[in-house]
Amino acid sequence: MIHSSSTATTLERRIGLRSAVLFNMLEMIGVGPFITLPLVIAAAGYRLSVWAWVLGAVIAIADGLVWAELGAAFPRAGGSYAFLQEIYGPKGPGNWLSFLYVWQVGFTAPLSIASGCIGLSGFLAFFWPNLDSAPIATLPALHYSNFAAAAACLLVTALLYRNLSSITRLAWVLFAGVIAALTGVIVSGFAHAAATGGWHMPQAPALSTALSLGGVAQATLLATYCYWGYYNICFLGGEVRQPERTIPRSIILSILFVAAFYVLMNLAVLPSLREAASHAAQSAALRVQLVADIAGSAFGRWAGYLIAALIVWTAFASVFSLLLGYSRVPYAASRDGNYFRFLAAVHPKHGIPHRSLVALGLVGALFCFFSLAQVITMLVITRILLQFSLQQIGVILLRIRRPDLPRPFRIPLYPLPPLVAMAGFAFMLFDPRRAQAKGGSGLFELYGAIAIAISGTAIYLIRAHRLRQWPFANSQTE
């Protein structure tokens, strides 16, 4: 097979609809739902927990339609990076906002990857409890599990260092384990309920309306974190066949499939969790054991070990898809001269952005040695402020400023979906219990996101002044 000379500098369009749905679902279904499931139930209560998953799915679909319109209109590597440039102007504020997006990806993507790897190592501790011990007495916060998580991150990086056809074949193998894990938890939950008197809703204490809404808001935030990944195919936009059809369909299908699994899983485990869900909020070890213990109670201890192994597999698959998608973001920005040029290279044989892939994998491995307390809330708030809200507002601005822009996919019921998505994200940040628990502040994660925005803006302005880019460019170009 003869490759053109462009192969070494550009990406090839090889991804079809089935593979697009696969890559989305692999990222969506990681270790998150298995660990956060008892937390969702503890936050919202037994009777409202299912609605947190449903509401999360509604928000995901509303926001997914925004991604679908933008992804079909601008099917290029980098996803949000390309969208923000086009919306706000590549020679205007779009240059700043796209740089700011890549800057926050430098924090949030490795943290997401690291959180998946740390969750994976947590389930490995189900088999080897000594993973929780500290190898260095003077560093009690450093555990063997940190090294296991970093090793998993490096292994994923090595597996992704190959051509896209090989990656797709491996992804299908990983996906089989993901489906087996979800199915196993659902079957185990209903089987355990049947063996203990049938499925019934546990008793729940009555709460005020404000506390109930706050609990659902916090539970929806956790559920939404578990849905995120439906947009993964947009980061691979430069490698998608018929992107105008494939990207919108893959986004909606992946959300609907995953929502069905999550709702069923929540219903299946409700009778089994009972009081354990509230205790899981304080115990990371208990969160790890709960889902596996349900399977063990239903089918024997071997089933508990099997489910724990499948969840390790699922976490590995999620990190695989996450690193695959986000590795295209620094590549796209570097190729445009809006980030470090070194990362713009494409492997001459495999046709992948190998330098960007390795750089992100190494930073993710490094973050495996950091404390990831509050990482979910930090990731959600940072992305809402510096990515999702900019796109939801932007898709409306783009309709106003560029009405004649070719749009292969148009948001149905426009402008309702982007407005619903914005309202949904705002609702998730509402939780009076969290504010009370933190002495009325509850803004640590928000301050973190603002710090990322300020530092990224400062670096951009210094760089833009040196390169004579917006807002320091000559007034002639726009």
C-alpha cells in the first residue's frame, strides 16, 4: 500500500459510526459509575437517585446537541479547540479562548486520566490489600497503589502508540469487558434482591424541599461526570468518515445506551445498598467493595472477584479512550502555532500525534502521585466555566453572526437545547448542604478554575505580545 506524502503531517479519516460510538462509550463508562453509584444514592436519597441519572442524561443530550452541530460543521482534530476558534474568531478573542482551553486541558485531562488510573488501582486493592500500604515511612501519603496507577497510565500510552486500525481492534476487545461489567452488576443486583424477598424501595427519611433539591443537584453533578465522554469523537474529528452524519449520531446513541445502563444499574443495587450508601460517602475502601460485594452475595465470592476484575478492565478501557481523544487537542493547537510546536508532529508510520500522546501520558502518570480529593467537582466546574458554557453561548452567537455557515446538522428545537444545558449546569452547582458544610464558602473548586483561567490568560498575553497576536496585532487583520 502506497501512502501519500501527506500521511506524515496529516491525519486520515478512518473512523465510522460503530467505532465512533465505541470510543464515546469507552470514555463514558469508566470506574466512575461503580464508585460514585453509592454516592449518588447517598446524596439524592433512594427515591430520587434514579432521577439524578435521568436528569444527567437530559443535560448530556442537550449539551450533546451543541457538540453535534459544532462537530459536524467543524470536523477537525481538537474538538473544542477548533470550535472556540471558529466561534470567537481565530484572529480575535478566539485565539485567546482556544489557547485558554488547551491550557486547562493541560490540567483537567491528566487529572481525568490519573483519576481513572487511581480508581483502577483501588479495585486492584480488592485482590492485593497491601497496595494501600506505604513503601516509604517518611511519606505516608504515598502508597503502592500510586505506583500501580502510574504503571497503568504508562501501559495505556504504550498501547495507543500504534496505528488507528490496531487501536480500534483493541478498543472492541476492551468494550466487551465493559459491557460484561455493567451487565454483571445489573444481574447481580436484581438476583440479590430476588433472593432477599424481592425488589422493594428502602425506607428514606423525609427532607425539606431545599435539601432535596440540593441533594439531587449534587447527585446530578456526580452523574454528569459519569456521562462525560459523549463528545470524545469530536476530538477525533479529523479522523472521522462522513463526519456530518457520524458525529451527531454517535453522540446521541452513546448517551442513550449509557443512560439505559446507568438507570438499570441504579435500580438493581438499590435494595442491596441500604445504609451502606451513606457510609460510602466517608469511606473510599467501602465504595470499592460495595459493588463487588453485591455480586458476591448473589452468586458467591468468585462472582465478587470477577466483577472487581471486570471493573478494573472497564477503568483501563476508559483511560484508553480518554487519552486517545485528548491527545489530539495539544496536537491541533500546536499545528496551528497556538501551542508548543514540538507537539505538532505526526508519526510517519502510525499516522498518530505521537508526541502529544506521550506528553499527556507522562503528565497523567505524574498526577497519579498527587492527592485527587475533590477532583470530580474540580473537573466539572473547570470544564463548565472554560469549555461547555463557552460553547453553549457560542453556538447561539455563531447562528447570529454567521447564519449562512453550512451546518450539516442543525440543533432541533433550537435554541432550547443550549439553554437547557446551561440551566442544567447551573443547577448542578447548587447545593446548600455543601455550602453549610464548608462554613458558607464552598467555593474552593471555583477558585481553582478561576486560577487556571487567570494564569492561562497571563501566559497568553505575554506570548501574544511577543508574537503580535490579538489583542496586540495590527488593526488591519480580522
